[in-house]
Amino acid sequence: MTSQIVIDPITRIEGHSKITIHLDDAGEVTDAQFHVTQFRGFERIVQGRPIHEMPSIMARICGICPVSHLIASSKACDQILAVEPPPTGADLRRVMNLAQMVQSNALSFFHLSSPDLLFGFDADPAKRNIIGVAQANPQLARDGVGVRRFGQQIIEWLGGKRIHPAWVVPGGVDAPLAEETRDRILSTIPEAIAAIERALAWYKSSILQWEEEASTFGDFRSAFMGLVDQDGNIEYYDGSLRVMDADGHLLADRIDPRGYQDYLGEAVEPWSYLKSTYWKVLGYPDGVYRVGPLARLIVAGQAGTPRADIELDEFRRRLGRVPSSSFHYHYARLIDTLCAAERIEELLRGPDILSPRVRSFAGINSNEGIGVSEAPRGTLIHHYRVDDDGIVEWANLVIATGHNNLAMNRSVLQVAKRYVKSAHLEEPMLNRVEAVIRCFDPCLSCSTHALGEMPLQIQLIGPDGALLDELMR
Amino acid sequence: MTVPANLSSLANLGSLVVGYGNPLRSDDGIGWVIAGRVAADPRFAGIEVLQRHQLTPELALDVSRADLVVLVDARSGPPAGTIAVERVDPAGGTGTTWSHHLGPPNLVALARELYGRAPEVHVIGVGVASLEVGERLSPAVERVVDDVMDVIARLVHRTAAAEPQGVTGSSHA
């Protein structure tokens, strides 16, 4: 008799989902599926809207990473206007994108994942939250608050508000940077970097205790993809796509990301609203690749900033050139955050950062635009087609979580095979299935929910659809 | 108690007003409306005012730095326009399992755990008539905006005058 275990909903991620684990007659795991159960429909919602509305509409996709959509959307609009933002406008966009990287990475590491890392995956769920972290390791909790606040404040100071700022526009940004704002941001950077480095030190001192999880949390061979700059270092805003296989060989390099459709396929499964993106040469579903902080560190030659380069060297000494476990997203996320904070300082110390020339103006000069940038969770692609009046006729979004969808499914299967030992539902399995998804920090929408507000439900369902077992947390 | 027409700005120092909710959901934006009014009202000069979609851990630092915190939120359930004022008990905020947004007791508890200070915190909840998409308050909620402002003024004045502890339990205006 075959059975299913359903975990619904998954908690401490951005959005709504559930997991189904399929068992065979012997109670062994045969398959696992990560379902995204919410429907958004932004690609259809924007049809018929004028192009100048696109950045603001697209930013509403997410309340955690609106800036990422704002950046990619504005870049797509740049192409439709056939303009390049003035250099200062582009640099100011970079600063806001990096601030977004910092605050979102901080949310993932400190608020969502550090309770698991600090207390262990089998600790009482009532303890595994930031209050528990504050009581057990107040410095870690303070640093989490401080680092996220640092990123949020930069976004707010630049854009006027920390969620859905409208400062990034087609052609550049809406207003130049004031000297006072620049100096205010610069004054906060040393403490932010110190906090990130304290968290890194704590993580590295604790890493041995997670060896078991590192060997089972999505530990498999796959390709990795991310943007790199002209020197091959990490690039967050522009650059070219690089894809590296599990042995460190380049599958592709120097790809203009606007040609993404030549390389990436998008598959749709009936059991999820989340598309599965795959590397076309390897086909579906074998063309698994990963994006996000771990991928950025793997595909890049260096981070490109002094402190992050030192940390990346150590990361590679500890884990190898192409670490295969998705558990290492946590470690990579901290280095990624450090790199972003350093880049912010570099940009703000640029000689032209206060220039008043921050925006290019133009009408509709092209019927198609593709904007690509790195979001906290990985490479983000916005692709629009418009008519001659600039009315959107078609849109396609390739979101980082979609790139990682196949890898997340494979990771859930690996954890389930390791920890599901019978048709009975047990906490250790539940904790780890959830935690492996959290490694990827999937952002399924702007919706936010918390453990405790939405009950955690696991159902064991027989082949006839009857409920065999159920757990509620 | 009598509320002075003009609170001295000095008396307002150390007070924080946070209006939170979704300003695109009609009455859920009452917190934002009140925060905007406080920021523009000379009676409240010196008060720090924040507008937020939800309470997040990052607010713990702001809370810890204040002597008085007033949180303004929408409430579904009570009759539209009802104003309820509750003193937050931080002891109620340690046993929950939230992640990245939290309730008032959690916020106060976090401020205490991380920064060693848990100030006097009140939540002003306003009963809503509509949570539909929209940027305007319903007439029933719009009518009590001035009443909410007066409640805040009383709380600020009471704290500044160092009179006995603020409003406790629940009251209705």
C-alpha cells in the first residue's frame, strides 16, 4: 500500500506551501514534492498597464524583497526606453540593491534560521524563535536586529520608505543622494560590518555540530548560476551570467543574461504554482542548478571586497571549491552579506556619488525589455513586451525561487529518505524537512506568516484518500 | 484628567508613537493616519513617530530607547469606531513562537531581553468597519480620529507629569 505524508503549511519561510512525501508499500520514501499553494498571477495582472507603472506594480510582488523587483523591472524598462542610467544613477540603484541584500539575508539568517542553528533541529519549537535566541545568545540576536535595521534604514533613507520605495525608476533614480544621507549611511557601516563578522565567527565556531545536517540537507551534485562582473567576481546589479558544474568546470560564461531563453527552460507541474527552471542542455528535470548566496560564492572567482575575500578563501578551505550541500547556504549568506555591506561603502565613497545627474529620460524606443539582477535569493529576470504606446502585452518573470525549485524538491527527498523511517509522523523528520527548505530561503510571495499563527499540519493519507494520521503543531 | 492644549515639546521627548497596518486596506490604515497626524501636530513636537506595516524585531531598539510607547492598530471584531486602550504586559511576550513579525508583548519582551529596557507601552486599538482595498478610512473610523489623538495626548501628558502608571486593562471612548 502506498501512502503520502503531507506537511502543510511550511513555517518560517516567505509564503505558503506544503510538502508531500510518498511512501511505497514497505513504508520507504519514493518521492517528495514541494508544493507552492498560492497563486499570484502578476504576469497576467500587468497586461494592459503602461510601462511606467511596471516598477511600482512589480515591487508589490514581495514585501520582503520589493527592491529586487524594482531594480529588475526598472532595468527592463531601461531597455524599452533604450536608455542607460547615468553612472551615478546606476550606482545609487546598486546601493539600494545591496541594502536589500543585507536586510533580506539578515532576516533569513538571524530571524528565521538562527533558532534552528542555535538550539538544534529537535529543540522545542516554542524555544526556537528570536526571543529564545535573545535569551540564549543576546549578542547574536542584537546583531540580527542591527544588521537588518542597517539595510532597512538605507532603503528608507534613499527611497523615503523601507517597503515599496518608488525612488528607483526607468532611466535611473528619482532624486540624487544628499551629502547628509551619504554621511549618515557611512557612519552606520562599521558597526554593521562588525556585527556580520561576529555572526560569521559564531557560525564558524559552531559548524562542526551541524555535520549531520550538512551531509543530508540537499547534499547533491548540481550546477550553480549567478552574475559575475568583468573580472569574474560577484556582481549583484549587472554583469554576465556564469554557470559552473559540480566539478568546478564552466558550463557557460560571459552570457548576456538578456539571452536567458536560449539557456533556461521553464517547466510547469500540475501540483505547484511555482515554475521549475532548468538548464536546457541537460533537459528537464535533470537540468538542476542552484542560485542565491551559495551559487554566487561558487561561480565567482573572488568576492571582490577585502573582508569578504578573506572569508571566501576560508570558506573554500573548509568546504572545497564547489560545496555540494545546500546547508552551506547559511554560511554563504553571511559572507554574501559582508560583501554587500563592503560594496555599499565603496560606492558611497565614490567621487561622483552626489552628482545631480541620476536619471535619463526617453519615450518608447523598443518593444521589448529584459532586466536581470541578483536578488537575495538568486538571479532575477523581468522580461516585458509592449506595444508602440508602451502598453504591456506580455510579461515573464523568472524568480530566484523558481531557479531553485528542482533543487528544493531534490533536497526534500534526500531529507525525507534519511529521516522518514515509518508511516508514522515524527518531529525530527518534520523539523528537518522544514529546515532544508529554509536553507534556500524561498520567497513565495510578499506574504509573511509566523509559526504559531498558522498551525503546522502534517497529514498521512492512504492511497484511497483516507486520513491515516495527522499532527498539528 | 485635563489635557493641556499645548504640551510642551520637552515633555514629549522620550515618547514614541508607532502606527501600523496596511494603508491600502481602508480602516487597516488607521495607525498610519494617526501617526501622520501626530507628526504634523505641534502639540506633539519632539515625539518620534513611525509608520510600519507590522511590528518587527528591528523596532525593539526604538522601543528600548523610549520612556513611553504608543502603538496604534486596527482591530476587527469590536464595533466600528470603538477605541480600546491596553497597557502591554511584557511578561506575556516570552512564550510565543513568532519569527519575523510580532505582537506588542513580544516586541516589549524583546526590547527588555536585548537592550535591558521595557518602557511603558500602550496599544490603542480602533474597531474597523472596512478592510477592503482603499486608501480612505470609513466614516465611522474617520469620526474617531480626533478622539484617538486625545487619548495619545492624555498618555503623553500623564507620563510627562510622572503621575501614576498609565491606562491599564481596557477602556472604551
